[in-house]
Amino acid sequence: MTCMTKQALLDICKTNQLYRTPALNDKLYCNFKGFSNIACLEEYVNLKALFLVGNVLESLDGLPPLKDLKCLYVQQNCIWKLSGLENVENLDTINISNNQISKLEGLSCCKHLRTLICTHNRLTTLESVQHLAECQELQTLDLQNNELTDPGIVDVLKQLPDLRCLYLKGNPVVSNIKNYRKTLVVSIPSLTYLDDRPVTENERRTCEAWFEGGLEAERAMRTKLKEEEDERQRKNHEFMMQMRAQGHRERRKRMGLPEGDTDPDLDALSDSECVFDEDPPELVEARNRLAAYTARPGEEEPADVSGARQGLAQAGKPISEGAWGGSAEADSRVYLESVKAAQRELDTAGSGAGHTAGQGQGQGQGDAGNEEGSPLPSPPAAAQPEAGAQAAGIAREGVVGPAAVGAGTEEGGINDLD
């Protein structure tokens, strides 16, 4: 333990870069210095905040007259009795948490006390907090983590006309008061914050309705509040739309456009529905051919193919069973080999036709004929299956063959497969 001396206080001022002249300081940090008493503060007459946290003080005796002192922090000491506050009558805030206080007393001399923090002490009975009724200007009261059990504390708190913030968590009394939050909200009209959340105006109205008429009245009040909120939002929306229309009218007038409430930038836009381009006939035909066969079991297929199959079924057309391999990969290989074989047949047929034309007409005429774009013999026309079906490896009976491949060749998409 250390005694609070003038030299010790001067050393503290030097360490915290405060004034060496005591009267010039408005705050003093004496935290965790091991002081066992309060002394030698007479020259610090202009102090507004005094910090004595984490010492071994047993009381507050020794405080000199400090008329300007507003904040006193003495938490984490060994204080067991509140005394010595007579000389700091203008005190606004005091923190006496984490001490050994079993009864609140000696606070009535602080006529302007508005904040009292007294957590983690030994307050147990109603008598230990009865003195709070004399602190008529108290606005914030923190009594968390004590041992208060008597629900009669509500009657004490009712006597504080300006109490706004109240913290009682960590006390058994929270469980002992039936409908704890509603009871306190109704009992303390000035309360704006209780424990872990604020007390809103809507909550207060519902609590008051519950107090007057029970659960049914509370439900009716909640419904009324919901209707009021909807009405408020409706009015706000209407007001916003009026402001928007007024802005559009003024803008149209400046631009020399006809009168109206709409945005001039949107006049060129149509209100009709978007019209999408129809699918190409080749794609529709390919989809219908795929829809004529059942899908691979356990695999999801495009919705348009499923819809086409349903249309065929509704029209009474038969749906053939597809010839499936062991897997989609196997079907892909079979399909690719059939395409390559068909391509080879086309290449052979094209080479033979070109050789015959060269012998009958001569090289020059053959070149001229080629420049004119004479088409190669083509197989019977057939719709090319969907690209998505080819990528998925769908090989169905009646789809794979030269006819189907020929249609793909005319589109120019098969020559790269070799």
C-alpha cells in the first residue's frame, strides 16, 4: 500500500503530461497506484474528473472541497461504506463498481447526481437500496450483478421521477418480478432503456395496454400499431409520388413537352409485353424428334423437350423407347462413330461426282462450275438434333444415321470431327 502524498501526485502529473501547477489541472489519473487513502488534493481545486481506479481505498474520506468535481471513478477498490462525499456536492457521475458495498448511503448530499454505477457489489435487501429514493435527479442507475431479491425495489424506483436508464440484470429479482419488463416499463414512465435494449414508444403503449386489459388488450394494441405504421408508410409513399410527379411536370414544361406526370425519358418506351423471337424451324424439328423418344432414366432434360413430349402425348402420337447404352459416355462414343462414318460416305460420294464432272466438261468448265457454287449431292433433308442433346451424348433409335448427319453437314458443323 502507498500513501497519497504531494510528491506522488506531482509525479503522476509529470507521467501523464499534466500541469505541474495543481490548480491548472481539471483531471487527475491516480489509477492502480496502490493508494490506501485520499489525501493532499486540496490544491487541485479545479478538478472536474478524478480517477482512483484499482487502488485499495476502504472509504472516500479525505476528499477536500472540490466544487467543480463532476465525475468520480473509484471502482475496483475495497470500499465497504460510502462516506466523505459531503465536499463534492456538485458530483454528476460516480462509479463504485467492484467494491464491498452492502448498503447505499451518503449519496443524498450530492443533489445533482445523475449517474450511479454500482455493479458487482453486495447489495442484497430492499433496505440496502432504499436510500436511492433521496437521489431525485438520478437518470442512470446500474445495479447489475448484485444479490437483490426483493420485488419491492420497484416501489423504490418509482420514486425517481427522471430515471431513464436502468440495469438490473444479474440479480435474482429479475426472476422474482412477474412480467418483469412489462412491469418496470409501466411502473417507470420516464424509462427509455432497460437492461439490454431501449424502451420504444410502441413497446410502452403495448405494455400499458397489457396493464389495463391483459393479453387481449395487448394484442389489440399491436394490431392498432401495425395499422398506424401501414398508414404512415402509405402517406409517405403518396407524398413521394406527388413530389416525383411534380418534378416530372416541371421538367416536361422546361423541355417544351406536352403536359403529363410521367418521366419524359420513358415516353419512347412501350408498355406492351416483350415479344421474343421464335425458335428456328430446324431447332423445333430437332426438339420434336428428340421428344418422340423417352428420356434417359435418372437424368434431367431441358424443359422445352419435356414440354414437346407432353404435347406429342396429348396429341395421341406414340412415344418410342430410346435405345440406351451402359452410360452417357458410351452413347456419346457410338454417336460420334456414326457421325464419322456418315461423313466418310459423304466425302466418298462427293469425290466420285467431282471426278465424273471433270472428265465430261474439262478442267476449265469444272472450275467454272465450282465458282458458280454447284452443290455436292446431299442426302435427304433431316433436322439436326439440338446441340445440347449432342453434348449430353443422347443417341436414340432413329436419330443416329446418315440422314441426320447430312443435315448437320450442310450447317458446316461436322467437318472438324475427323
